[in-house]
Amino acid sequence: MSAEGAFCLEAYLQTKKQLVDEALERLLPGEENYPPLIFRAVRYSVLAGGKRLRPVLCLAAMEALGAGGLQLSVMPLACALEMIHTYSLIHDDLPAMDDDDCRRGMPTSHKVFGEDIAILAGDALLTEAFALLSGRELRDAFPADVLLTVIHEIAVAAGCFGMIGGQVVDIRSEGQPAAAETLHYIHTRKTGAPISASVKAGALLAGAGKEALESLALYGRNVGLAFQIVDDILNVEGDRQKTGKSTGSDVYRGKVTYPSLFGLEQSREKAHLLVQEALNALSGFDDRAQPLRLLAKHILERRS
Amino acid sequence: MSAEGAFCLEAYLQTKKQLVDEALERLLPGEENYPPLIFRAVRYSVLAGGKRLRPVLCLAAMEALGAGGLQLSVMPLACALEMIHTYSLIHDDLPAMDDDDCRRGMPTSHKVFGEDIAILAGDALLTEAFALLSGRELRDAFPADVLLTVIHEIAVAAGCFGMIGGQVVDIRSEGQPAAAETLHYIHTRKTGAPISASVKAGALLAGAGKEALESLALYGRNVGLAFQIVDDILNVEGDRQKTGKSTGSDVYRGKVTYPSLFGLEQSREKAHLLVQEALNALSGFDDRAQPLRLLAKHILERRS
């Protein structure tokens, strides 16, 4: 990374992840509350680790707009994004959906707590995310009408026209002949929409104008889709230790993926093109968008 | 009801229910959207009928504060309350939870659409409720900071310290020796909190002052708990045709209920006392609180 100048992405990612982890630890109620089981289950999945990609993209978008100084105030939003992501993983892993036993190298929520509590832990994370987004901390720091716009963006991206729509098509197209259109729909809704919403949410709280907001949303959509394609590629060739999932599990399940439809080589090319488009979307931004640029490239090179 | 003057509760309930049903029909996207399956599943459960108690309490609270003229503007909130209620029913009915085949006299969501889609339909209703609460219609009619307070109230009432906490204790205490404290916890969180939040949400949008808000919240908590006790009683003695559920299903499941702990007679007395307390909480209100008063009494007398 030193070729990019003094900025070191590794250290940046590490610092942001730590900030978000500390905020999650603080904002998620502990097991001293009643009933302890639900707080244990919620904390088990959220604090199991993870790259915190959505919160980091949100923080990097704020920095690109010169609002890096607000990063502590924005922590409830960063945490809400991660909580909604975690809820989607818990529910995706359920026996009625992908039936995964293992996530991030650990037993999935329903293996540890039972299906009933896993469903409720997902429900709780989704609900508490909206409690944070409308809570005192953010309201003391940001205008109410902007917060409402952020809540709306996030809810729409997570809803029937976003993440949930993508998941419905994903699980109900398993074993079906894969059409490129269907695949594109799944990836843009299931992964692209929430990632784009994370970038937009940060931009909105940073007071972005219409043009900057559109550029950052475009960056987010491209990066989100690239991220999912790389995920598909890693599922074929990645090693289990790094992804924490069984290699080839998508093939086993008959899931539609980029590699299954276009082959590995063309999938890599597609991811490259998307990252290039993401970088183009940032052409009007100055050096403060450097973290966003390096994050986009990093997504291509990731191995887990 | 004519003894209470010209006001007829039956007609009132019918009118409000129709208003809410029309708004739900309008605000829930139809099956012409992609993927049709999720919209079909969402609409199946929401439009299956129901008393629309939470929306009606919300509207009646606004009327008690002289803001009945706002009832059309407040429809997205009324619908959001019903959507969150319906999500909780869909998830409660899942095989991993109560495993109910029948609700409101119709097959439950997972029996019709499969467990995967039932989970996602519940998730969708919860998510889309927050999209409505932060959406254009309410924002054009009400101040942003009041809407944030409403969103927060609803999220907290539906979360770990409210409905979800109650459900966790409920499913995990089945077959356990019933303690009065546990039972009280379950009922106040699972039913009391969301009903009280419905009343408060209406009061907030009507611009209630601190004192009126507290009185209405107290009314809501008492009415919510009374409603649940009557529900327990009807589960023992009600007829299946009216409740749409199997009579005695709570006993079969070893669920903690008021009748199982205190007997039918004492349970009826307790419900009476709670309704009396709810009415006392309204002592400072004038005739415009008549619908709220009659609703409280109606809850005692209901047979389904």
C-alpha cells in the first residue's frame, strides 16, 4: 500500500473496525438484562467478528465529504448497519433457508441457541437497529429530517425492493436454470442495495449535496456488486479457514452464482470493471476520498 | 351501547377498521411487483382480517386529544402498527416457535408459502413498517422530531425490552412451573408494550403534552394487559370458530397463562380491575375520550 503514498489501508481498516467494535460493545445491552438469553444470542452473532465493511464504508464516505470529525457521533448509525447485516446472516443461515452450520468459523446462531432463539435474535437486531437510528445519541448530533431520510434509505434497502427481495429470488431460484438477469437482480438487491445504503447514509449525515450523494450512491452500488462477485469466486476457490464457510457450498446447493454462469475468468473481469466504475464515480472528489478508493481496490484483492 | 348515549361502538369499530383496511390495501405493494411471491405472502397475512385493535387505539387516542381530523394523515402509522403486529404473529406461528397451522381461521403463512418465505414475510413487514414511518406521507404531515420519537417508541416496544423479550420468556417457560412474576413479565412485554406504544404513538402525533401522554400510556398498558388476560380466558373457554384457533391449545402446550395460574374466576376479576384502572387514567379527559373508554370495556366483553 505504500505505493499509494503515506496512507496505509490495513491500519485504516484496523482502526475503524476497532472503533465500531467498541461502539457495538457499548450499544448492545449485556446479559445482565432480562431475559439474558436474547442478549447473549444477539451479542454472540454481532461480536463474532467480521470485517465491518458496511460501517467502514459509511465512515469513509463521511471522510470523503470532509466530515471525518463526526465519526464518533455517527457510531449508532455504523452499529445499526452492522446489526442489520448480522440479522440477515442469522436468518439466511436458518435450516429453512441456507441451513448453514458454520459462519465466521463458529457454529451458527441456531446451532448454539436453537431455531426459535435464532429467529428472535435476528428480529431483535433488525428492531434495535431502528431504535438506535431514532435514539437520543444521533438526535443530539444530527438534524431530525436528515435522520428520517437515513432511516428511510436503510429500510427501503433492507426491504422487499432490496435485500429481502434479493433473498427471496436467491432461495427460490436454487436448482433452476440460471439466467443472467436473475443473478443480477439477486446480487444488486441482496448485497448491492445495503452496501450502497451504508455509503449514502454516511454521506447524508455529512450533509452531502445532491450531486455528491448520487456519485457516492453509484460508487456504493458498484462496490457492492463487485464485493458479491468476489464472494462467489471465493466460494469456489477460497479456502475454508479464511472464509469460515465450506468451499464450494454454493455449487453443492445449486445456487446461481457469477462463476457458475460466466466462469471464473469472466467473473474476475466483471469485478474489475465494476471497481473501475466505482473509482470513476469518485472522480470529482479530492484526496479525502482516498480511503473509499483503496477500499474499492481492496475488495478485488481480498482472500476472505 | 345506546345506554352510553348516541355513540355506537360497533359502528365506530367498523368504520375505523374499514379505513385501516383501505389504507393497508393502498400502502402494501401488490403482486405486480417483483418478486411477486413476497408481496403475495405479505398481503396474505395482513389482509387476512383481524380487529385492527392497535390502529384503532391509535386513532381513538388522537380523537381523545381533539386531533380526530388528522386521521387520514396518520394512516401510514396505523398501518405500520398492524404490520408489526402481523409480523409477530407470522413468526410466533412458525414450527420452531408455537407451530400453529391455523390463524384467523386460515392456514398460517408457513403452511401456505413454506417456512423460508414465512420468515422473510415477517422480516419484510417489520422492515417496511419502518419505511412507512419514515416515509414521505407522514413527513409531509407531521414534524420530523415527533416522528423520530414515534419511531423510537415503537422500536423499543417491539424490541428486546418489549415484545421480543416477552416472546423469548414465553417460549422458553413452556412446561416450566409458572411463577406469577414470569407471567406478568410475558404479558406486559409481549402484548402490553406494543398496545401501549400504539396509544402513545397516536398521542404523540396529536401533540399530547407530558401529562396527557403519561395518562394515555397508563391507559394503554392496562388495556393491553387486560386484553391478553381475556385472550388467555378465551383460549380455555372460547369457541374455535370465533377465535380461529384451537381451544385449549395453551394448556396442551403447557403454556403459562392467567387461568392456569389463578383460575378463570380470578383471571376475570383481574381483567376487570385493569379495565377500571384504564378508565381511571382517562379521568382528566372529556367526552372525546369516549371511544377509548368504550374500547376498554369492549375488551372485557369480547368473545373472539
